[in-house]
Amino acid sequence: MWKTVSLSCEPECGDLLSTLIFESGFTGLEEQEDSGLLRLKAYCPQSLSPDPVDVLKQLMAATFGDDASDKIRITEIETIPDEDWEIRWREGLGAVEAGKSLVIRPSWVNYSNVHNRIEIIIDPKMAFGSGSHGSTYLCLEAMEKMTLHGKTVIDAGCGSGVLSIAAARLGALRVFGFDNDPFSVDNAKENVLINGVQEKVTIELFDLEQAKPEPVDMVFGNLIYNVLVDNLHHLRSFLKPGGKIIFSGLLSEQEIPFLENLHKECFRVISLSYREEWMAVTADLRS
């Protein structure tokens, strides 16, 4: 069973509310504008504990104070059977062209331009990472600009496995993806098999704080701001000398404080990229 929570808010609150939703434990989010308001629908497995709805209410109260009820309203909380939710989910997905050479598509969507792009098949189910979200797109775009042939890669917070699989398809020698969500790990493993990259890609269930992998040439950190900032020192240990890391899952308005934190942890910014309200940072370690 899946739980969905519908909310409405003033447009200027949308970016911050989206961040709070993911921090609360929700695994997906849909947004649309309607009559001057932003309508959001967040979803998560019903079995999660603590209940993301309760956590979200607490974060909203702490962030917006007495104005929370005026600026943001929870309009509906609904429980949906797995099969009904999967039908809804499938209806909203299509092929996504990323960068100059990649296309991400679900297995049930046809795509004709296969001779000009590297095709990655992702059946995301409830896991984050269909390729359409701005932060995932930015990671794919930044990855495509790197030379991955023969490189080793870590995908921290792998979601559906889209970044791990893309790295393998772009020539990476070995990819280790991990996530702390069992649904995501199961889904990523299925997608690895669908794409035939199981000899290159390993997916495991790990918390970021507990992961102690062998240092690699490239790290993807498509995670939310607070998780990235709290684990910058840990993420540094994932990199070989000369290695590079792509940070995503960041809102553009978080750029200045995030770059300040990177500087404190001896990261050197190589490039910044933006898509809608999201941004990605490619960095390495200062020598």
C-alpha cells in the first residue's frame, strides 16, 4: 500500500516545501500550478516509520511557524493499493532525452531515435530516478561530459539505479550503487538486469553514514541539501586522488551556503549547472 498526501501552497513556498517533503521521508513528488496556487502530491510506502506525514507537519511548523496554516494546506491524505498506484505512475512517464547522447525510457514506452542515443531502460516503480526530475537530469548531463571509460564509480543514494546504469553504459569499469531504501535497492537491481550491466554494476542496501567503500574515480551524490552537507567529509573519503564528484539534489537558492560548505571541506568547484529550480556542482579535492 502507498500513502499520498496532497498539499497546496503559494508559489513562492514551493521550493522550500519540496525540500521539506523529501526530508520527511517521502520518495516522490508531483507538482502543478492551478489558479495561482502550487498543487503538490507526495507519496511514500505506507509502512514507513516514523510516518512521513507526521514528520512533514513538524518540519512545516518549525520552518513556517504560525504562518504555516496560512501559506500551506494539506488538502488530502489517501491510501492507494500497489496495483492502482502503479497504473497512475506509469501514465505519467515517457522517454527523456538527457544531454547529447542519452535517453531514459520505461520499458513500456516506445522510442524511435535509438540510433543517435544511448538507450537506458528504467522502470522506476516507486523509486526516485526516472530521468525526468531536474536533479537527475543534471547528473546525467554532467556525467556525459566526463571521461568514464575504465573508471570506477560510486552512486550514493542510487534510487532506481539510473545513474549507475548510465555510468556503465558510458564506459565505466565498475559501479557501486547504494541506497537506504529497500524498495529502491530492489528496483535498481531489476533495472540493472534489464539493461544487461550486472557484470559492471553492484547495488546494495546501505546508509550513507555507514558506507565505507574503496575510493573511486567518480562519485554521484544526488541527495538533498542537508544530507550532502552533513556528509561532505564522509563523501571526501570516497574519492581517489584526482577523483571528481557530482553533487545534485540542490535548489539554486542553496548555492551560496553549499559552496561555502564545499570550501570548508577542501573541495574545489569545477563547474555549476542549472535546470529549472535545481542545480548541480561538479567538484574535486584541492591538492
